[in-house]
Amino acid sequence: MTSRKLSVLAIVAVIAVLAGLWLAGRQTSPPATESAALYPDLKSELASVTAVRIVKAGGAPALEVKRGDNGWTVAERHNYPADEAKLRKLVTGLADAKVLEEKTSNPESYKALGVEDVSDAAAGGVQIEIDGPKQPIKLIVGKQAQGAQSQYVRRAGEPKSWLINKSIDTSSSADQWLRKEVIDVSADRVQSAEVTVEKSKPYSATKKTRADADFTVEGLPKGKELSSPSAADNFATALAGLTLSDVKPASEVPDAPSARATIKTFDGLVAELTGWKKDDKHYVALKTSFDAALADKFKVATADTEKKDAPAADAANDAANKEGEGTPPATDKPAEAAKPAARNVEEEAAKANAQVNGWVYEIPAYKYDAIFKPLDELIKK
């Protein structure tokens, strides 16, 4: 046998041995961890969760959202209501998280993934802690991975780090976890607004009926007119979808307000607002109440109309029944969808007031300007 043939056979033998070792490794290796849950028991223990904390670099507590008798609140904002949908997404995301791949166990390599201990002042990630479940949840959440939705994590106290199939919300500023909705009054409900702004003449904007397209302004200076018929129509949407940027107790705002407004609706809701501007930020406080007389004044007479129509309907039914036994009454109509329940404005006002009383809200500038618009901004120049 020539040396060339011997060399070829040797190479083939080596390849065969390597292939055998590779196949053996595949057969004896443990099942892949790709389907393993990051926290296997958390999904069944979601109801037991009582608090969620986020700790930043240097071990600094950044946020605590906790459950109390009145629901979830943000501790760093004097226990103002929390955004429960955002909280639910975080906790269920961790419960659903599955391991895609094991990463480094070398502490010197943690920094590349952002999963070093948060006791390190230069740590690149945050630590999420969840109270309630039997197995303590302390997860260091590092950098997001490239490509698909995934993130690097490491369970605190364990050497191994992991790539998981979820992107975890690590926002640690308390204002990001507040319930944003303050009040929501649709444009078709607003009947009037009375406005007083510092260094500006007080005025009122009203609609006499629900059918009015624009607000009429009273209190214009002599010889002046509105810049357009719709100049005051901003009040229709002033309280529509009003949301906060941040919140503080009213006791922390000792300054006298620089603006006031009272907005009323056709169905009797009254919102009294006071406003401040400070350090390029815009603040508002409000209280709500119910005006029964106002609601009665603009009440839509639906019940009376039905009563008036009843005799005519009865007569039509009698006539139809005389035409033949079993003939459907003339006024029979296809079944209609159930009408939505009438709004209980008194209850709405009480519920809103319970939420907003004692708080001052930082709101977007454009919303502040819509509520407290000075008279001279409505007048033709």
C-alpha cells in the first residue's frame, strides 16, 4: 500500500472518530434549556405578588410599587395610584420569560452584557425584585440583545447569565409608573367655561344649547371681537383625555395659583381648576362636583316623549289585531341592541373628586393653555 493511500485512510479515520464523538455528544447532552422558564413557578403565583422594586447602580432604590387596600400605588409619589397595566405587563413578562441560551458565568465578562451586580456603582443594568412568591425574585436585567426581542439577564447571586425571549421594562423613574389618566370629559358635554388668568380680564364662554357649534364669549372689551367664531372652542376639549406628566401633594405647592377656571357640562358635571406655571412646568389642581339644577336645565326629555307616543302605538296595535288573529302588531320592530346605561354624573363627579382631591398635577403645556387661555388670545388684533 502506498504512503498516499495510507495518508488518505488516516484522514478518513480521524474524520470518522470526530463524527462519532459529535454524535455521541448530541445524544448524551442534556435537553436544551431553550424551553426552560426563567422562573417556573411565578406564573402560578402571580396573585401572591405584593410589591415590585427596581434598584439601580450603586444599590440605590429607584422605585417601589406596592399593593394596598386601594390597589397598586407608587411609594415615591406618596402612594399615588400606579399604572396597573404597565405593572401587569412587567410581572407577566417575567412569568412567561423563557431561556434561549446560556451566556457567560465569568464575572469579568458580565459588563459586556450589563449583568454585573447592581452594588457596583458602574453597573450597566438594574435589579428587579418581586415580593410575594415563595421563590425570591431578584433579577439583574442587562442589555437588550441584537435582533429579535430578547434581553440578557442574571438571577442575583447566581454565576450564570442568560439570554431570554422577552424585552423587560427597566424604566426606573417613578413618574413613568403613575396612572396617567386624570379626567376625561368629551367635547360634546361641555356647556361653559369661566376663566380668570393673572393680569387678564375674566371672561366666560358658553353654549346655550347642545346644538351650538361654537362658544359665545361674554366679557369682551368694548369695541373688540373674537378673532374667529371658533376662537373659544378649545374649551370643548380642554378636559378630554387629560393626563399627568407627574404629581405631587397639594401641600407641597404653597404658591397662590395664577389662573382659575370652572368648566361645566350639560349633564351637571362641574370641574373647578386652579393653575400654576413654575420652572417651565405647568401645574393644575382640580375638584369636581355635581350641579343637579344645571343637569335638569339641559335634560333631554326622552321619557316624556316615550309616554306621549304610547297612545298612538296602542291604537296602531288595536287596528292591526282587528285585521286578523295572529297578525303581528303594526308597531312590532326587529329586536334592537341594548342601549348603554345612562351616565350617572353625580357618581362620576364623586369618584373623580376622590381621586384628584389633594393632588397637584404636572400636565402638558398645550393642555394648560387650553384650560387657562387669556382673553387677549381670543380677540382679533
